[in-house]
Amino acid sequence: MKKENTSLLFSKLTSRQSEVALLIIDGFKTSNIASELNIKSNTVSTIKKQIFKKVGVDDSIQLFKLAQKEGVINL
């Protein structure tokens, strides 16, 4: 899966939010993201909510579809 960080999706996000968004798009669960980034699960949950609000989606599946639509990922 090829990822580029140049879409409008990522232009709205901080660097930490972009990191988390990419892991969500890769299918990581909250606990896995927390382990990968060495942060607490509650912090990941907060960041996920911020991401969803900024880009106008309700869940990880919608985030994935938006990333695909904007060319962030190519399958």
C-alpha cells in the first residue's frame, strides 16, 4: 500500500495526528497505535476524535475511504 502525505486530508492535521491517521488507515487498533507510538490508549482515542472531527468522518472506515479517494493510499 503506497502512502503519500500530500492530500487535503493531511493538510488539516498536525504531524502527530497524521502519524495516528496513517496507522488507522493501515488497520491498527487503538492499543496497537499506542504501543507503536509509545503513548497511552486514551491519548490515541483523543487524537482519533480530533482527526475524525477535522476531516469530517465518523469512524475509521470512513477515514480509510476518504484517504483512498484523496490518493493517500493506492491499493
